[in-house]
Amino acid sequence: MKVLLLTCSYAAFKTQDGHTFSARTFDGTTRDNIQKVQTTTDQVLGYSAVIDTVKNIILDGMNCIGLSISALGQERAVYQTVPEGKEKQALLVNEIGPYILGTCATVQEVKETLESFYVHGNQDTPLLSFAFCDAEGKQLFVEYVDGKPTFRELEDEPGILTENAEPSWFNQKGPQTADNKGPTSAERFQRLVKAFQETKQPENCANGQYFAYQLMNRVTIKKGEWWVFPGEGKNLPCYTQYTVIRDHKNKQFSYSYVDEVPK
């Protein structure tokens, strides 16, 4: 089994009265490297973020305009190659979070920004896909496939993403799994699809916040359900470490360890 990097579940939606929420779980073997930071400078838009201090990358964040980013693992990712002479148009994957949160207000600006750069990695860069959401509820999912960016835009429908999600899952409204009660990416994706199918659109901000927590409770991985490095004498449990809930209209960014999340 391959090492699980940035295992996670993500969902975004709008309430009937126009509030936009996005939520995400982060799963791993430890949270020792996870740290919440906040920056407010004159040079960039202020933002709050959760970072991985070892990989030096923003995992989740939202700026003062209500634009958010979530980084999810995607083992198919192949980043761009920077042509000779185009070094000034190069953007390292690790720099996407700070740059986007510090300069963009909408997902349209995010798309235009990423289209203007050659996004590249190095030997230590994790393989990622990205989910962006703005205060108006517009969403952008970005993957780098075969060295080129692919963009999927959503506006009025809920957005769902898990690590290593397959393109066919979006077209079919989820993977066709026989059992959606397990911890795998496909099963968590399907549980989120069913949650939106079975639940009436939340009416207001309070309902939206509660629904966001309930969505993440559906995809929480309990300790002992999933293991990494099996057969190598390590057998480390991979389980949900933290949950982020974002109220984009009110610019509220909530971050809590999973054992602190209200049920």
C-alpha cells in the first residue's frame, strides 16, 4: 500500500439565504506538524490558515475577502515544467496558498492567476489537487494532469472532493461503491453525495453551520479504522486529525481537533 499523503474530505454548499460554507477534514498519522497561523500585512490580503510545518504548505485557509483554499492529496498529479527563460512566471506548489490568499478575492481571479503561471514542484513537493471557494459560493477545483492544469468550476451545486478522486466520480455524481461505510476515498465521497441527496438545503447561516459539521462527522475516520505501512513493521493508524468549517459570507474560519468538534 502506498503511503497516504493528505488524506481528506471536502464539501462546499450554499444555504437558501445565500450563505456559503466549506468544510474539510484532514486525516493522518499525527498532528504534531499542524499549526494554525494568521497574517495581516499591508502588502497582501490578511488570511488565516492551517499549515504543515514540515511540508511547508498551506493545507486550508481563508482570506479577509472570504476566498478559501484546501489542498488535497492527488497521486496522479504531474506539475508543469518551467520553460527556459520563463522563470519569472514560475510558481512553486508550496507558494500557491500564500500567493492566492494574499492577492485574490474570487475564484475567477484564482483561475486567471494560475493560468498565468507555470506551477511546478521539486523532489519534496507533495502531489496535490486544490479546491477554492469564494464568498459568492463559486467554486474551482484544480488538478495538474500530464503537466497541464485542469479546471472544474461550480456555482449553484454542492462541491465534493476527496483525495485521489477520479474524474468519473464527478460525472456520475459519485463512485459506484457497493459499501460506502468504510474509510476509503471512494466511500467517503459517496457518503457526501448521499448526504446532499438526502438532506434539504439548509435555510440559513445557523442551519448551514450545523449541516457543515454533520457532513464532516459522516467522513471522520476513527482511530483504528485505517492503517499505513502495513507489513513493514510500522502499522501506523491514519485517522482524522482536524476539521475546518468556513462561513464565507461572515469571513469566519473555524479550526478544531476532531475530538473538539461538536457532535
